Amino acid sequence: MKKSALLSAVALGGAAAVLLAGCSSSGGDTGGGEDTGGTDAAGTRACVILPDAASSPRWENFDRTYLQEGLTAAGFDVDIQNAQGDTAKYATIADQQLTQGCGVMLLVDYNGAGAAVTAQAQAEGIPVIAYDRPIEGADYYVSFDNVEVGRLEGQAVLDGLEAAGADPAEAVVVYMGGDPADGNAAMFRSGAVEVMEGAGITAAAEPPGVWDGEKSATNFEQALTSLGGEVDGVWAANDTNAAGVITILQKNNLEGVAVSGQDANVAGLQNILLGWQTATVYKPVKIEADAAVEVAVALLNGEAPEADQQLDDGTPYIAVTPQLVGPEQVKDVVAAGDASAEEICTGDVAEKCEEYGVE
């Protein structure tokens, strides 16, 4: 069974209570300060590495906050650091954290850097949770159901084509996937292709996958040129890539093109309200973070967390359910606290916010 959008607060609270009963904590540490508590303190120290700030604003805007709050409330001292898109820095951060001591590591992979850190941590008897992106050899993987994310993205493309009166079997659709070094990218593509090609879509072009808005814009512009300036739909694997694609659509005055995305970031929600993006896949980050905290607490208590699925390599996979968001659902993202009307409803978007009840 997949994790629903409401994890059991009772289960989380109960696990935290057990942890707190057996361990002491000195509060949260986000700066990677010196460990002064010895072995016992290291045993309650959660070491977290985020990948970058460029691939998505979620890492610093949401994940850092929710993980800090959740892990601290569960009794951990918390060290959250960001590799800033640098695999060497990723390794350096891990060395520093492991030297200070960790009871559990929670890693978001960046270009494969997480695998070596995972092996290093496990050699010291420290369990590793792969967070949001799979990592070879991790003890557990906590993320959204990434194939389902792809399916919803594919459905967004179909919905956009239908709204434009385009036959999927005849439509010119460009595939703009994510960086293949990210294990999730293949799962997103798998789900999207299942839905799109099941409806008769054939990719007219598929540039190399990236997680970068500017590179996506360049790649899409080249693909569009090769297609004689004709396009009916774009499967974009996230909102950042979609934003890059949309700059080229706007440059060429191409309206009514079906465009997918994921993350429900501010730019994506604005593009949806303005009609440039069909929909985004909303992944409530707090729900994912809460699931990771549950797993961390269970591991520290010597328990085996319950998993919904497993990856092909057998890694237990706690899969959280995503949601598709079109213009009518933007207000729900705001109500959940994952975006603010003040950020979204600027300039030309203000009128659309009023139309769709975003406040």
C-alpha cells in the first residue's frame, strides 16, 4: 500500500517517544558544529546531505526546513548541509559528518556521489536512507511514487492535447527528461511513456536529459528548429525544465502547447495559471520528509520500517502518493503552505489568482 498524503502522526510520535526515552538530545545543529557529546550524542545525530539549489528550489525552501523540524522533534541533533552541485564537496561534507559521528545518514544523491558515501557509512555501521533519489546499496529509499509521478505527467500532456483538439497519434510531442545520472529520471520517463505512448504518442524529438532550466531551453529550441517550428506538446520532467521550454514557446509565440512538469514551484504554478503549462505534479514535501523521519526513528530503535514497495535491486521503498495540479488546484497548494499567494500572484498573474480563488 502506498503512503497516503496523511502519514500517521500517532506512529511518528510514538516512535519518537521511544527514542527520547532511551537517548538524550541537545537540540538541532544545522551548521555542522563540533560534536561534544561523545558516542551517545553521535548515536542520536542525523546527518543530511542535500544535492544542490539549482535543480529545484525545493531543497532549500522546503526539505531543509521540514527535515530539520521533524528530526529535531524526534530527538535528533541535526546536521543538514548542501553539496551545491559539487560531487567533491558532497564527499567532503560526508567525511566531516562521519568524523563527528552519525546515528543515521539521510542522503539526496547528486550525480552518483551518494553511493560511495553510503558504503562508507555502512562500513561504520551507520544506516543510510536514500531520500527522494535512489542510491545503490542504501538501507531504505523514501520518495514519492516516481513511476506514478511520470504517469501523471503523461496525463497532463494528454489533457493539454485534448484541450487543444489535437489527436495524440498525430501530435508533435517533444520529450524533455531529467538527468540520467538521477535514478528517478528513468522512473519518471517510464511512467510518462506508459501513458503517452499508450494513447498513441510517439516522441518527435528527445534531447539529452538535464535538470537545468537554461539547458532545457537551449535543447528544446534546437529540437523545435529541427521540427520546423511545429510542436503540440512537451513532456517536461519538472517545472524548472518546463520553465525553460516555456521561454522558447513564448519567444516563438506558440500558445496552447501541452506542457507537463512536477514540483509545484512558484514559477510552475504561475505558468499554469497563465495557461503556458498544463499542470504540475505536486509532491507535498512535508509528507515525504515526515516519512523519512519515521524511517530514521525506527532504524535508531533497531526496528525494520515497513516498506510499500522495493526497487529492482531489492532496496525497501517507502512510496508517497503525488497529486496532479492544474489551475483549479493551485489554491490547494497554497492552502497546504507549500507556496504563498504573495509570491504567486504578481503582475499579470494577479488577475488569474482572483479567477481561480488563489489567496
